[in-house]
Amino acid sequence: MRKGVKGAVIGGVLVVLVGGAGYGGYNVLSALNDGGAAAVKTGPPDEDEVKDTSAKFFAAWEKGKAATAASYTNYPQDAEPLLAAYGHTAHITGVRITPGTASGDTVPFTVKATVSYDGKSKALDYASRLTVVRGETTHRPLVDWRPSVVHPQLRKGDTLATGDAATPPIEAVDRDGKVLTKEKYPSLGPILDELRSRYGEKAGGTPGVELVVKHADQSAADTTLLTLAKGKAGKLRTTLSAGVQAAAETAVQKYAESSVVAVKPSTGEVLAVANHRDDGFNAAFLGELAPGSTMKIISAATLIDNGITKATGPAPCPPTATWQSQTFSNLKGLAPDEHATLSDSFARSCNTAFVKFADEVKVDSLTREAQERFGLGQDDWKVGVPSFDGQVPASGGPDTAANMIGQGQVQMSPLNMASVTATAMTGTFRQPVIVSPELDGRDIATARGLSPATVAQLRSMMNRTATSGTAAGVMSGLGGGDIGAKTGSAEVDGQAKSNSWFTGYRGDIAAAAMTQDGGHGIDAAGPIVATLLRTGG
């Protein structure tokens, strides 16, 4: 909440808040020329101000007076172009706005209007909300401007347009021919938009007439809000599984700011992708976040492949470990074990055991392992929609140790970690795809993969983690044989809790999840992954 100015200097005279005035009261400013007083209201807008300001904004918006409506906001220079586009390029007319009951300074409302283009018309009906704040310099009550006021799917820099669609519509189907829609699977909305943008013409459809959101990122696909005239949809087969996707949608809804991806290790095909986020961002594919101790899968492989230790070899777990003046510790309550093996420290997620190996690991060893064995960090994945390919930079200083435990400069998405788990499970890196490369002849990324000996050790350690280690509680009930997991939590500056990470496999399905501000891996991300693994793919 923006606060009113508490004092000002006018003509060299200091003017201060009148003693005893509460927040939201009046600040009396003495005028120099005639000794009079001007009342300037400060603090949050009161009920009448909220009602009056929102009413004036709605009235101007309804009449198509973009400049006037924008003048009732705190950023009129940003508001006016979008409000003008609403009536012009979007061809929205007959606007009727009905405010709901205000909750403090927030007013919910519904919009009913008509979109007309080239002799075609259709009703538009949606809900949004606005917040009234006090201007920092004017002290006027003003609508706190953000594009989502105009439509909840608008973000900064977006605009609206109605016309012939840029690409034909698609009928996306899963691996078994079941139709996938954003209404039934909300997380697929932006992904289906991207698939349409890339493959609409290849799928054989013809475009219709639509009201769309044109995004600030011009490489991003338009988001369709209303179809005035349907085009002919072309059928596009994806690698998704409707059953696993449904489970993913349900699982992420239980935890705010959560994302999950499931892949088929034997092929690299994406079985499900889901996000539950206020910003609508596809963090499952595009997130760039420290993965915490799930990174220890790659770190353990690095130690094994470089002959530093092995699953049954020594990996002592002291209470703390110092590397270049930075001291690392373990999760609270983890008992030290100076006689631990790598398998022991992996299953218990001992940070200090991995940090202690920083002396023996070359600065670029982890980077080379990630790139050459797991196919990460080379910006060459061609999934079928935009994705982040992971980042494991060759970092010197304290980050050499921090990277080993998934902090420092390491960045991953759930898609990356699902792929890491699939590679650890099979030994073969298969770049994830959501549509077959045969559809457009694109070249997918390759990597060496892992030796059978390294795979056997990684699977043994991940199985132990899932059956008797940090992931045992979450993975219980999934059987003790062909399963494996790794927990993780990543500390983030400014967050009360760490980000929760979890990755695991069962049969021919590998999944990874991340919940921002979710705590330990078993607190949020773990239950999400376990839900997907129970589907069996």
C-alpha cells in the first residue's frame, strides 16, 4: 500500500503532520501568502472515495473515453493505450460494467459487451477487479493501474485485437487420441496456444476470426479470448497422457505456486505438465530456479564418473563444512556421520558430504557432467514449445561448493529435473518432446548419457532414498522395487521458507515438481510427484 507524504518543504518552510492525526486523517498545510489552510487527505482511501473513484473510472470506460478513464488511474500514460485499444483494435462496444461489493479498497466487477468485426458479432462476458490507492504526489484516490483490470489475462505490455486469426485452430489430442482442451486442463492453456502458433498450419486447419491477447513478448503465441467465427481445426497429436495430465492438474491445485512435469524415460515424451500460479507463467518448462538437493543426482554422477568416490565409497557427513570462507550446514536435526558412504549421505541428503568434495572436483567438472551426460545447459532443446534447458555454469569461489548442492548459480526447471531423473534411471539422455520431431523435422539435442555402472549406483541410491531415506514417507505405498526419488529444498533470499523440490520415478514414468516457498521437498513437491507416479503412466 502506498502511503501519503508525511511532510513537505514549501518556500523554505517545513510543514509536518499535525500531531495526533491518525493514518487516514487530514494534514493541514499552512499557506505562506495569506495564512489560510488547505486540507490534504492522506492514508488509504475511505469507502466513499473507493466507490466514487471506481464509479468514475467505470463510467468513462463504458463510454469509450480512454483518456478520461486513464486520468483516474495512477499510471495514465500506461492505461490510455490499452483502454483505447479496447474500443478500437479490439472492436469491443456496448460495454456495461457492474461493480460488486467492495472489500476494503478492492472492487470486483463484471463486464458485459459485444465484439463486432467484419459483420460478425458475439457477446463478451467476464469478471475482473480493481484496487483504489492514494496518489503519492496528488493525494487523490486513484485506480491502481495494471492491465489485468481491463481483462484478467492481460499482463504488462499486452494489448487486445480482433481480426482474422494469425494461425488456424488445432484440435490437440493426447497419445491415445483423447481431445485436450484448456477448459478441461487449465494448465495446458498457454501450451496449446504455443502449439497452435507453431503447428496450426502444419495440422491442416484454416483460421477463423478471434479476439486475442497480443503479448508484449512478440515471440509468444496470441491468447484467444473469444471466437467470433470458427476456423477449421487441424488435428495435432501430442505425447501427453490425458490420465496423467488430469492427475497433475489436481495435484498442483493443493499447493500455491507449484509446477510439475512427467516424462516417459524410455522415449523422452512429456506425459503431463501443470502449473498452479497466480501469474500464469509456465514455470514447469520455463522456470529458472535453484533446484536444491535434487541436484545431488548430477553431483553424485560427477563424483562417480570422475573416480572420486562411489556409492559404497566414503562420503563423511560432518555437522558443517567450510569452503573458501563460506560455511555450509545440514538440515536441522540431521545427525553427523563421519563414517558415511556416498549412498548414506545421498539418502539422508547430507549437504556437507557433497561440499567436502569441492576440493577434488574441478571447477568445470559439474558443468561438463550436466552438459555431456545429461544434455543440460547448451540451449539446444527443441521440445515443441519454448523451454529452459537448465544452467550449470563453471563457477569458481564458494559457488563451486554451492553448485554441488543445487544452490549457487545452478538453475533448473521441473522439466529439466524430470529429464535428469529419466537419464539417471535409463542411462540414456532422451531430450523431452511434447510433439514428435517427425512433424516438423526438427533436430533434437543429444548427449553421451551414463555408463551402466553409474546408472546402477544412481538407481541404488535413489531407491534407498525412496524406501528408507528422506523420501520414504512420500513414496510409501508405491512398492519398494522399481522406484527412486530425491528430495530437495532451495533457500531463496527474502523468502520465509525454502522452495520445495522433489523428483522421482516408478516404472516408465519420471516426474519432478517445484513449489515456491513450499518448504522441504516432502512438504509440497513430494506429494505432487507421488500423485503422478501412482498413475503408472
